[in-house]
Amino acid sequence: MADEPDSLVVGVDYGTLSGRAVVVRVRDGAELGTGVHAYRHGVIDRALPATGRALPPDWALQVPEDYLDVLRIAVPAAIADAGVDPARVIGIGTDFTACTMVPTTGDGTPLCDLPELAGDPHAYVKLWRHHAAQPQADRINALARERGEKWLPRYGGLISSEWEFAKALQLLEEAPDVYSAMERWVEAADWIVWRLTGVYVRNACSAGYKGIHQDGEYPTADFLAELNPDFADFVTEKLDQPIGRLGDRAGGLSAEAAAWTGLPQGIAVAVGNVDAHVTAPAAGAVEPGQLVAIMGTSTCHVLNGDTLREVPGMCGVVDGGIVDGLWGYEAGQSGVGDIFAWYIEHQVPESCHLQARERGLSVHELLTELAANQQVGEHGLIALDWHSGNRSVLVDHELSGMVLGQTLSTRPEDVYRALLEATAFGTRTIVETFTAAGVPVDEVIIAGGLVRNAFLMQLYSDILGMPLSIIRSTQGPALGSALHAAVAAGAHPDVRAAATAMGSVDRAVYRPRPAEAAAYDRLFAEYTALHDHFGRGGNDVMRRLRAMRRSAIESKEK
């Protein structure tokens, strides 16, 4: 067993726009060095780079070679930044956005790398935020309800368009030739481990939350055949693979991957994981009632419980989905930081950008400062945070964002604050849904890049009416992956023990202010009324507008 005090592990976190690596000391979780690499192709949502072909609305693709560049660039950079001998590294772990899917050949070659398919969008990685499979998700949900499928309640009664089956059905129906050429439909979390080791192992987290794998089974062939006769053998022919537990060793680092990373060949490579779920142990959240919100471009909420409950609109509940011995619950918001960035880029007038430059601030910092000077409700606005659809609790990516109450005196900081508040209201909706379903939330721990905005954190505490704890690490997912690598290498006996030794959190850093919390209770009631009216069938105008938009774009392209 390798448990020397100076043993090191590497964690690699694959985000939406970049990958980051961190070198961590096994003994105490000290982060010694980091490296970051921005994906060269970023998110492909307008046109295919290979051909310039325009993409339809709601598409989001990526190029898998960008993921390999993270291993070639960010990992060596982290080792150099730490100033350590790579021979001391005993394991590497990775996490990924989910559900991000890679169509491959039988040996793991991405279909987009094949010259004959490089011009077909369906041959590329479908990023988690690819929402164009909503019609397929609607059909999956309707048929599952009609048949009384036992797995549906595990997902709050709704399967998302972001997940494996909806995206695969879209691929089959829109590009049957590409579907036929595809031999493996692979979560990116598992694809990168496959490339690191030469061994294809599905991770229990992705399979459970995104792949409808419950109680050892996937949806049956007859269910899939009812969706589409050509979909009947999807599981057996393209999806099914041995499933590895979180923290297990998937294999040893291959010679090829050792050359990419500069790490020793044969060291332990941990079974893959999802970026949100891997963060919970890094924040010390391995007991029931500790909800971790990983806040970045989107927010994912993960929570352990000691009993199985059916929670409406959740992304899933999986036995051992976060740590062994507990039920892991997941919820999420498809747009958070993305909404704030969209507003800055597309809606804020140039005068604000100029003012920010003159003061040496980012526009986010300027608007945050101005918004912080307001009283609760002073802007007279309420917003819905559905600019990227709703993941929880409505699970409907045909929904869209809205700001109500604007007048000719509405200023940029007013709308900015309303959008910040809307995302916090969305999180409160999730927390209250958990609680009402019998899954208590006793503590909220925040991780991710948005923790740096102190005003936003205080706003969340006020709106939730709860204290907020903050993970100490600025690289929570990467630390979590490193923690799992330590377990895979045998340096800690299990994830709980590794979390105790290597995780860290500061408790109750932000506390709700009574007056602000009471005012936000009133605003939250208004948010809930709008949420239910537009999201639960009171008025389907958002869906109708999305349909009109698609029709107009298709007509224009023709």
C-alpha cells in the first residue's frame, strides 16, 4: 500500500470551457500545483468548424481532441507548478460534465475523427447543454408513464433531454447512418478513462443518474422498441459495459497516456465520475443532509440521504451515487453563470463597459457593486432563470427566461440583480422540494467559481434562509478527483476516509439577515406563482415561441 506522507495524486476536472489539473498531497489534501487549458474549439453551438455548416437551435457540441490536450498541457503544467518529481504521483482521477456523450467506434475512436463523418454534426460530442433532444425526451417520458415503468419515479417522474437515451434516440432518428456507424455511446467521463488506461469501464455515477441504470438494469428492449423499432438493441449493442464503483481502480496508466502527462506508467487511474458528485467528498459532505451546490456556468445540487424517497423533478437518486451506503440525490439548474455572462455580453450597454474599464473593474464587478446598494425589491423586478431551460424541478428545456416589471427607468444593475435573485429562487425551489419529499437539507455547502462573489453568496443565504458553508478549495471537482485517485491507489481505504483526510470546508460563512430574508420570502412567492404558471401548463407560450423560432430558422436556411 502506498501511503507515504509525500505521496501525490493528480485530479483533472473537465468543465464546459476548459480542463484543470491539480497536484494534491495524499496525506492532508494540500494542493501543491495547478494547470489549466482552455479548449481550442470551446462550445460549438453555431456552426461546425470542419465545414462552417450552421447548427440548429439548442445544439451544443465539442471536439474530443480538446480533452486530450488537457492531459498533454494542463497535467504537465500542474506538475511544473508544484515543482515536484512526477515519480511521486501514485494515481490520477478525472471528472467530467454530464451528460456529455461521445459516439465512437469499437476501439473508442470518436466518429468525428473519421474523415467520412467529420462533416456531420451528429458525429461530434453532444455536450451536457445540448437540448435539441427535447422531443425525444418528451416521448420517453410519455411512454414510461403509460407503461408504468418502475425506474421513472427514481428521476422525479421525468427524463431529461440532456441525458443518454434522449440524445441517442435523436441521433438514431436524425442521422441513422451515423447511428449505424456508432459502436459505442460513451459518457465523456468514461471515454477519457478509456483513453488513459485502454480499459472501457462505465462509472456508476453517470450510469445511474444519466443512463437510467437502476437496480442493475436499464430500460428493457421492448420499451425501447416502442419508442422506435431500430432502438430496441441500443443497450445491448451500443451502451452496456461493466460498471465500476466510485473510487475503484479502472486500470493502470498506459504508456501512451504516460507520455502525454509525464506521469509514471502503470499508476492507478480511478473510475470516472461526474464533476458535481465528485466535489461532495472534497467539501467533506459525505453524510445525510449535506447539500453541495456546485455553482459555475450551471449549478448542480448533490445530497446524500439514508432513505430512498421519490422527489418530484429530480435528476435522479442512485444507490451509492456519491458514496457507498447512502442514496445520492441530484438536482440542478441548467443556467446560472451562463445567464449572467449572457446578460453582460448581449444586454448591457456600452456605457457600462466603458465605466467598468475606467474604474479597472469587470462589468460583473461593476454591476454587482451597484446592485449591492439596493434594498430588496427596489428594482421592482422578478425574473425566471430558464434561459437554458429548466433542469429541476420542471425538467423542461423548452422553457425560457423572463424578466417581469421592466419600465423606462429600469437600469442594467436592476436586471442583473433580478437575474442573480432568480437563480437563488431556483435553488430554493429545489431545496424545498427535497424537504417536502422527506429528504432533509440540514446544511448547504457552496463550491465552484461563483463562491468568489460575496454579494451573491449573501443573497443566496438570505433567499434560502439558511447559513452557507464554503468549500476551501478553489478547485473542488479537481480535488475530488484527486481524492478518488488516492482511494484507487490504496492510499485511503474508502472515499469517506479520504474525505476526512483530504477534504475541507468553512462552516456557516454567510448567515441570513432577518429583514432581507423576510423581504425575499415575499418575492419568492411571486417567483413561485410565475414558475407554476409558465412551467406547469398555465400558459405554454414559451413552448409555442420556441417552436415558432425553430420553424422560422429552418425556413430561412432553406
